[in-house]
Amino acid sequence: MPRKQVVSQRPRSWPANTFLIAWAVLLLGVLIATLWGPGILAGRDMLVLDHPALNNAALGLTELPGRATPQDGVLAIIGKLLPASWAIRALLISSAAGAISAGFLLARRQQANLFATALAMLVACWAPAITERIAQGQWSLVVAAWLLPLLVWAGLTQKTYLQWGLLIPASLSPTGAILAGLIAIAAAKEKRLSTTIIAIMLCTPWAIPGLLAVFLKDSAAINFGTTVVDNAAAVMAFGPHAESPLGIFPTLLSSGGIWNAQLISPGREYGVLAGCLLAAILIWSGLRYLPKGPEWPIFALGILGFAMTLTSWLSPEIYEWAVAEIPGGGLLRDAHKFLLLASPAAVLLATRVRPNWLAVIALSAALGNLWGASAQLQVLKPVHISLPEIPAEINTTETVFLPKANTLITMPEAKIPLVNPWFKMLSAVEPGTLVVDGITIDEPTPRWSAANQAWSEGDISRLGRLGISAVIDPETGSILARPDATQKAHLPRILGYILLAIWASIVPLFILISLKRPRRRHR
């Protein structure tokens, strides 16, 4: 039987290696310089306190969907050992370094030229789809996005244990868990069934409470009613936003188009033009050098992510039906985030750009596509904010009510809206109201509405029946009332602890089982 011919790659010259090292330092240095300094990470959806509480919301046990589960639970545990905001900075930097490394490794696997390698490293780490999520404060989703190319490389090169380990930080948010799970399963060349089981089990901290809330919705012991959601308004509000007079399609091709128009810098239309040029080069290179067998699922997922985002704009009625009828469809509302599924495919295409002069043009276009990114990164700059003082007699696990407290507030120190610190420091009944461009997407939760009505009427006993044991003034931090809570939380805290333990232990458990299992001998 003839031996398989091994194609050896000619080693790069020292100037080429020096250039790539300097390029990697530059790409990562931008992030490090932004994150460096005293303070905490606070802005829009992001509020990473040094010592957050392990409250009911962190465990995904409130009436609201567990959008910050398990990340808030992990932050609370880390915060008992060291400042959580510094731990997250380390995670962000290491994830970005992983993305840059993945671009380099995938390019070396493809025997890419020098500038195609630099292009792959850039596309893996910095793109509008990533910088816009940073500007929105969705740091855990950004961590997942940065790890997607590395998950692909680990799968294609059969580094199974590395791939499983990467799934842990990538699954800190529900969306991150789904995107990373799909990419890991698609890229796995061995132990795909085990990878699938792990990906599913990493969703348990937010999926199980959500399922229980649906199946036990008629039980008064665990449910206080159903929150009114306007799915049609949600699909329109969170649909992709054109960043150029050319329209939605070119914007999506440039990987931009987040729903929040306030995040877009002036002059972004020039970036869209550069992004379209980059996309044209990548697609043309992909057609010239068709992907190999194991890479096809990665490209299929990229097409799926782009199609989902485009569908929310082309056929909002169909997308609204999916959001309303598919279990867990609320995760689909923000359609633009599914463009991140195309990130690994874009990196693979970047490695195929030839010859060198075309790679230089593509690299220049990729840099132009980042128009305004420096302003978007400023959300990651640490800030000092005044945190409320919790009364000494209040336990962070007991349910409290904060009259007139909004989920999002604006503080002079942060200059942009951010999550109310009270809801990260206590187990408080959250309003859950969501207003976008003056349109109410989510009405207040029934429990908060009932508590607000009871407080305005002075009905303290009713507050106790709602499971509230303290009423705190969010302005002064003083205790206004101490109801006798007769109603427990809608799901027991022990469930949250168990699900968090499953999330943290499933990967080490599978690695241990795999190591102890005897390998099959091949003849």
C-alpha cells in the first residue's frame, strides 16, 4: 500500500516571523491598553463588580430568562476569591489571544502566504460583529466569538480535550453556549457524540430553569404570572440596522448591522464599502480553492448564521413566528448576533487568499472595515462608579423590593446606560421592562407589578405573600419595611447550585472517563 505523501511547509524567514509576532502584539495590545487601569467594567449590558452577589438571578432562578447565566454565578464565586473584574479582563485578553493564535494556526495548516496569515489573524480577532458586541457590553458573547476559530482548529486537528476545555468559557452566556456548541460539533473529527453531549449539558444552568418555568407554569408555588412580550415589536427593534446608504445586505456582508444605531460611529458607510470588498475577495478565494471535506460543516454554519440574520429583515413575520413558537425562541430575537457563526468560515476563507498582492488588498479592506472600532472599544475602559451600601441586616440571598428602581440607569461616572448595581448585589425583584426606541418590548414582570401595587397601597402583608422580606430605598439604601415572607422563590436555590456544579464539572468528567477508557488498537 503506497504511503501517503506528506507535504512539508517551507519555514518562514525571520523577517516574516518578526512581522507576524509584531502583528499579533499589535492586535492584542489594543485590547490590553483599553482594559488596563483601576476600576470596574461597566457599560450598557455589562456590569462586572469586583465582588457580586450569588443571588437568585445569578443562578437563573427568577421570573426573567437566565440571560446572564451561568456567567453571573461564576463571577460571584470568583469574586469571593479575587476581584472578578480583573479575572474577566484576563479572560478577555486570553480569549482574544486564542483568536489570534487560531488565525495563525489555521493559516499554517492551509500553508497560507504571509499576508493571508496576517489577514486570518485580524479577521479572527477584530470585525464589526465583535466590536459592536463589545460596545453593547456583551463581554461573555465576545469571549465565545473569539474562541470559535480556536474551537475549529482544535476540532480539525483532533485536539479533542482542548476543544472540550474551550467550551467552558465559551458557554458563559446562553447564546455563546449555542454558537460554540454548534461550531464544536461541526468541527469535531473524533468523539463527536461526546462533544454533542457536553455542548448540551453546558446549557443546563439556563435551559432547565426555563423548561421548568414552562412546564410548571400553572403552579402558584413557583410562578407569579406570565410576562407580556410583544414579539413583533421585538423582531423589528432587534432586527439588523443598515449602516450605509447601500442598505442591509452590504452591511451584513461587512459583518456589521447591530440593532443599536447609537453604537455606530460617523463615517461607518466607508467601512461598509471596505467590508464588501473584503467579503468579495474572501468569497472569490473560497470558490477558487473549495473547502475540504471536514471544513464543509463550518461553512454551512456560516451560511446558516448569515441566512438567519437576513431572514429577520426580509421576512420578519416568519422570524416573529420562530421567536414566539419555538421553545427558547427569545434567544433568537437579536438576529444580528448569529452573524458570529460565520466568523470561523471567514477565517478559513482568509487563509485561502492568494497571491500575496490580493492578500494585501484584503488586509487593507479588513482594516478599513473596522472604521469607528476604537470608539466602540472604549466601553471596556474601566471606570469608577459609586456603589450603594447594603444594610448590614440584609442577607444577599433574601428577596427584596426596590421601589422605583429601573433595570438600566445612567451614572455620571459611566456616561452611558448600565445595569443597576442593586440587581448585582442583592436578590431583588427586577422590573424586567425593556424599552427600545420608545417602544415597550417587554412589559414589567407580574411579580414586580404586584409588588409595586402592594407597596403603593401600603399592603405589607401582600409583599410577604410575594416572597419579599425587605423593601429598600434604592436612593439611600435604608430599609423601608420588613414584610414577613411566606412565599419562597419560584425555584429552590439548591437547583441553581446543582446546575452550576454540572456546568463546571461536565468537561473534567468526560476527560477523565475518556482517559480511563482503553483505546482501540487498529490493525
